[in-house]
Amino acid sequence: MLLGFPLLSLAIWIPILAGVLVLVTGSDRNAQAARLIALAGAVLGFGVTLPLYTRFDPLASGFQFMEFAPWIESFNVNYHLGIDGVSLLLILLNSFTTVLVVIAGWEVIKTRVAQYMAAFLFLSGVMNGVFAALDALLFYVFFESTLIPMFVIIGVWGGPNRVYAAVKFFLYTLLGSLLFLVALIYLYNVSGGSFSLLDFYRLPLSLPVQVLVFIAFFMAFAVKVPMWPVHTWLPDAHVEAPTGGSVVLAAIMLKLGAYGFIRLSLPILPDGSHYMAGFVIALSLIAVVYIGLVALVQADMKKLIAYSSISHMGFVTLGIFIFNAQGMEGAIIQMISHGFVSGALFLCVGVLYDRMHSRMIADYGGVVNTMPVFAALFMLFALANSGLPGTSGFVGEFMVIMGAVKANFWYAAAAATTLVFGAAYTLWMYKRVIFGAVANHHVAALSDLSAREFLVLGLLALAVLAMGVWPNPFAEVLHTSVNDLLNHVTQSKLP
Amino acid sequence: MPYITPLMPAYPELFLLVMVCVILVVDLFVSDDNRIVTYALTQFALAGCLAITFLTSSAQPAYTFSGMFVDDLMSDVLKLLVYAGVMMMLVYSRAYVAARGLFRGEFFMLVLFATLGMMIMISANHLLTLYLGLELQALSLYSMVALQRDSAVATEAAMKYFVLGALASGMLLYGMSMLYGATGTLEITRLAEIIFYGVARDVVLVFALVFIVAGLGFKLGAVPFHMWVPDVYHGAPTAVTLFIGSAPKLAAFAFIMRLLVQGLGAERLVEEWQQMLIVMAVLSLAIGNITAIAQTNLKRMLAYSTIGHMGFLLLGILSGDLIGYGAGMFYVVVYVLMNLGSFGMIMVLSRSGFEAENLEDFKGLNARNPWYAFMMLLLMFSMAGVPPTVGFYAKLSVLQAVINAGYVWLAVIAVLFSLIGAFYYLRLVKLMYFDASQDTAPIEPHGDVRMLMSANGLAMLVFGIMPEPLMALCIDSIQASL
């Protein structure tokens, strides 16, 4: 009798309640208990999202698994949940990543274990909330609530410059989202007192209004994605965050921005989106090309992957704003694939960092001699990051480029440079770190992957390969949702 | 129809007055070691007021003293919150004042007199009543600031507070006298009627309005009448600062509602005071939030943050409709809760001979006591207006009212300054969580403080997840009273 359960609520609240439990029961003396409870919570949280996939009807248009309850009646805000194919995949990705992050932090985190685990569980639940919310204010509350745990994660368990990075992260994202809030309240007033996204979808708005609201939305989502030129918080945050923080940041949090475009900007403001599309595409292409070049010269592995993330997210925004089915589906597949690949790459760097306490490429060399298993897995993820056919990285990029050709050949030509740059910066880093002679005695003393690390990376490797070889299970839940979305975008809402 | 005695609307005030006299006499016979008796009696007096107000409350406004005094739903709700605020303040400050030799009869007497003044202000329906309540409150507060006789800072703060406060009262009184000249009445409901029918001369009214708004600005601590706020907040004993920053803000809100909205709420006058409030609100947001960044003393920082919050409150009121007033009331209630918690935390960390009033003193609190650090984190994020804390909904409702009134640009300015505000709240969180502690003294407050502090901090989260009851209460009470 699984049908009767409010699955979406469970997906949101199980991790959060598990987080509370960890916080209440776990202290530093009892770290093992905290780890076990956190793992149980994460696995259970992932478990409840699986029926979402099996019971999802890929042919049905609109939202599924709807839940509705009044929440703040004075403002007509409702606890309104529902998902389509896009949110489904992101919720699965999020819950899956949480399990990996809990395992990845198992021995590495030694101080305040309970708080660490709890922060990740809170984050997981709250982000599921973002993906499931169908009420704009609920969406905003979840969207903003992600800030506090991430702020604490970076600031408490981060590297030497963690405080600067944490504050920068917080203020950047808050700046964007406050204007977003003003825009939401404006829409609330215009729509006659409703925060429901479904009402917003039907709301006619004049072009100047659409453009202004679009800009306010854009501030929030572009910072989160992050798009050039508001990306500067990301490398700092990534470099200073602990491995788990980087993984969640890259794999899930960046997707909140792109998801915002898909769920809010496009359907609510179709004319504004068309009007601004050229601008967004330009920024996306700058991200793809310019940030790809920036990544090439990085000396710090985490920074390199961070810049590579920005470049890949440029693909996502490009795919979204060319308004055709290939581009859109490609963007969403790219989001999921990037979740796996960038998460895996950050975990790989974490594996090295835990042993050597350095992220500098120059400190490494010849790691393959001491860590062959690790080198093989790292290879797979590096290739996926550069978009090799047969890995998940290829599918999304290929579809986006195909979509871009349809829209404008030059978009596609610029975007396709990533196939060169992406391969260049990833493989060049890989070569310098893994191949060559053993660089120093620290590298000579390295030990290969532990069983725990192998489990985490192995699971991700399976996901990357599966998605690359047989993307259909991922793509088929998207078709109807993407069609719905494109219908919304093509229908003008001018009064 | 139940029988209503003519004095029934004023029962809580009468009860408190009687209790003050009783406590005054009883305190003479209590030795210093048993001062706790006075404390208990004070709490009992407030609890009694709470019960009486609750039992005599009704949705219909009731007038007494020939229409000088009103008891409506808004006054009931605000009074209940005032009692609760004062009771919380007494719990928080008991150990603190005891350690500083202030645990004396005078302290409680002044607290109760100030409370009585606030109650009278809240229920005033006559300019004289309003003024008397205001002065009773203000005079008690002046002397409370100076209560620490041998502290030079406190004396200076009290002087400043008194001189500027007297000036502001003078301005207010002058404005009121002009209102009387223009309309021939001091009764607020009559005043509104006369202005509505256009008998009074507008020039005189607007002139009066300027003085009244200036006086109000002072009482709220809004820019450009904010000069006293940082000095008084800093100089006064923390218990008194907590008091000044909590319940009197509720009374000041009532004051604005009675005078500006009920008395001078005619449409053509609303337009006039809206302009003035816009200027004050924007300046308060700007100066409060920007200056707070430069502060190293937590009490001063919170003082400037108060100025910023008052700017937000003014935004709610200047929207000029029921939504805005409801939002303003919700904002002030939430603000008082946050303020109680933050200053309470300063007192929790302080001990005999040591004031934890510098930002530095919060360093590494998470390592010393994770629970209090978490409570403070909730309070600070609530002040910054980050969901899922209740501060977010307070800001949300005000912004909604402002946008609804057509001032989208004001809302944009407000969010930009609250972003700046987020920086210094965040800095405190940073100090608590990311920095190493210099102080290793154990934090061991009494059981009652511990419970209250936990409740206060968690309230940020609970009201953040379930804001509806509190929000509806504010909106309903405003709607029933206007």
C-alpha cells in the first residue's frame, strides 16, 4: 500500500527529521551513532524516491503526485507539491547524492560529526522541497533555506579561507534571491492574491512587466547557476568547502538555478524569456568558451573543476534558452550528467586531498603507480567530463549542440569548442596528476582506494556509464514534460 | 448581553496600579535576601493583568472615562504581548540585575510603572490620555537607564535620553495643541470625524502633522531622530536596554495607529504623512543598516539594527491600508521577540563583573555551548530575514503591503538594505561558529532562563514553519479595531 503515502512529503521530511535525530542523539563522543543514523536517514530518503520513478506516468502531461494543504491562509500560501519529469530526475539525483556524501564523509570528518551529517540531511530535504514545490512562496522558502546549512558547511568544515568563501557565497546568493522575492510578491498582487505557480502560468502580463520580472528572476537564478559574470563566488566556495560540500554544491545546488529557469521563468514569462533569450545565450556562450579557457590555466584541481562546472552549466542555460525540444532535453540530461560527473570529480580530488592535504596539481605526478584503481576510475570521470561518447557527458552536450544548430549555426559552433577545451583542461590535469614519474615521496607513499571510497566512486561510475550507453530511461520521463514546457513558452501571454 | 460595568475596559490598568502600590508597601518590609518576593509579586501582577485582559477582551470596542479610554481587540492583543514581553524580560534579567546590585524594589517599581504607561498609551482614545501614558512610560525609562548610579556611561545615556526625549515630547505636545486649535477636540474619534468632514483648516493640520511625526520618529528611533538610540542602548544596563527595545516598541506602534491612522487617517492627510514616513523609512534603513556594519559592540550593533527594523515597520505603516497596518503589527511583534532573545543572550553570557557585550565575546560560542549558539543563529537569521525563520515572513508581509500600495521601488530599496543588514548578522554567526573561543567560563544560567531562551530561539523556527496563527492574530485585531 505505497500509493496512499504522500511520497513527495516523505522525500522532503525524512532527511530533515533524520537530521534532527542525528543532531539530538549524536555528540562527538558518539560519532559512530551519528554516522549510522545519518546513513539510515539518507538511504531511507533515497528509498522513498524510487517509487516516484516506478509510479511516474511518462505520458501524462502536467504535474503528478500532487499534494495540497493550506499553509499560511492570510497570504493564501499553500503547501502545494507536485512533480513532472524534470523534477523527478533532480529529486532522484539529489537523494542519491546525499547517500554518497554521507558515506564519503564517514571517516574524513572527525570534528562535530553529528552537525556535519545533519547539515547535509537538512540540505537534501530542503532541496527536494525546491524541486517539488508548486507554490511560489514555498519554492522561495525552500530555495532560501538551502543557504543556512551550506553556509555552515563551508564555514565550519572548510579550508583555510573558509570564512571569506562562506560569507561571499551567502551574500551573493541572497542578493539575487531578494529581488526574486520582490518579483514574486508583485506577481502575487497582480494575480489577485495567489502564489500558486499554476495560477502564475495563466497570468497575462505585458511585455515591459515580463522583462522586469524576468530580470529579477534572472538575478536569483543566474547567481545560483552560476552564469558569467556572477560566477565568482563559486570557485571560492568550492575550493574552501569540504569534499561533501563541493559535491552537493556542484551536483545539486547549481541545478536549483537552472531548475528555476525551467519551472518559473520560461512558463510564467514566455515573452520576456524570448525577449531576453539573446542576452542569456550570449552569457551562456561566454561561460562555455571563456570559462573553459580560464579552467585551462588553473593550478588548483578543485578550482579547475569549479570552472569546468560553470562552463558546463553554460551548456545547460544555452540548451534551455534556444527553445527547442533537443536543446531543452539535452540541457536537462546535461544537468543530471553533470551532477554525477562533477560530484565524482570532486570526490576524486577529495580522495587525493585526504591523503596529501594538497589540491595543487604541481604537488602530484605519477599517482597511477601507487593508486591504479583510483587512476582508472578518475580516468572514466575525466573522460565523461570532456564529453566522450559512451559516457553521460556526451549525451547532453550532443543534444544541446544539435538543438543549437537548429536555432543558429554560430551558437552551435561556439558551443562545440567546449569539446576541445573541455578535453584539453580535463585531460591535461589528469595527465599531470596521474601520469609521469612518481613526483615525490609523498606520492610514493600513497595507498589505493579504501573499500568505502571504491563503493562511492564505483556507484557513480555505474551511473555515468549507464546514462551514457542507455540514456532512454532518463530521457523517456522527460518527453512529455519538455513538450508541456515548450507549449508554455510558445504561447504568448501578452494581454 | 453581559452587564458591562463602566470601568471594565480599564480593569487591567486599575489592577496593575493597585498591585504597584501593594508591591511598594510590601517591598519596604522585605530584606535584601528575600527580594525574590518582590520579583514574584511583580510577575504575579503581570500574570494577573494577563488573565484580566484575556477574560475581558471582546471584539467590540468599549469606551470608558467619557470616551478617553478604549478597549478594542488591537489593544487587547498588544497589551497581552506587552505583559508577555515584560515577563520575559524580567526572567532574563533576574540574575543579571542581581549581580549588579540592581535587584531592588525600585527596579520592579519602575518596570511596572513603565508597563502601566504603555498600557494607557495602547488604550488611549484621547490626546491627553495618549500623552500621559507616553510620559509615564518615558519618565520611568529615563530613571531606569540611570539606575546604575555610579556608572558614568549610564548617567550620560540617561541625560541624553532625557533631554532629547523631553524635546520630542515638547514637539509632540505642540503638534497636539495645533490639532486642538484646528478641530476643537482632543478625542481621537471626534478628531477623525471633524477632519473627515473638512471643517478644519488643512494648513494647520499639516503643520501639526509635521510636529507629531517628528515626535513619533523620536519615540521609535527612526532617522533623523535616532541619535539617542545607540548611546542609550549602549550605556544602559543590558536588562534596561532589553526593556527599552521590547515592549515600548509595541506601545509606540499603538501610538502610531491611534494618532496617525485613527486620528489623522483622512485620505488627504494620509498622503501627507506617507511622504514623511517614506523619507524616514528609507533613511532609517540606510543609516541603520550601514552604520551597524562598523560596530564592534554588540549592543550598539543591535541599536543600529533596531533603527533599520523601525524603517521596515514604517514601510508597513506607510502603505496606508489594513494590509499594511497588519503587516506592521506582525513585524513589530516579531521584532520584539527577536530582540528579547538577542539581548537575553547577552545577559546569559554575562556574569558578575563581565559584560558579554562585544562581538568578540561571542567568538567560538558553538564550541562552548552548541545549543545557545544554535539559538543565537536562529535569532540572527531571523533578524536578517532568511527563511525558514519567522523574520522572513515579517519582511515578506511588509514588502507585500508596500508593493500592493504601488511602491515597488521602495520594496527594492528595502531588500537591498536588508542584504547589507544580512552581512552583520552573518558576522555574528561567523564569530560563533567559525572562530576559536577566547573565553572558557562555563555558561550556566538558571533553569527558567534556559527554558525561556530555548523557547525564544525555537519560536523563530516554529513561527517560521507555522506563521499563520500569529499573522492572522495581527491582521484580525487590526481589522476589528479600525
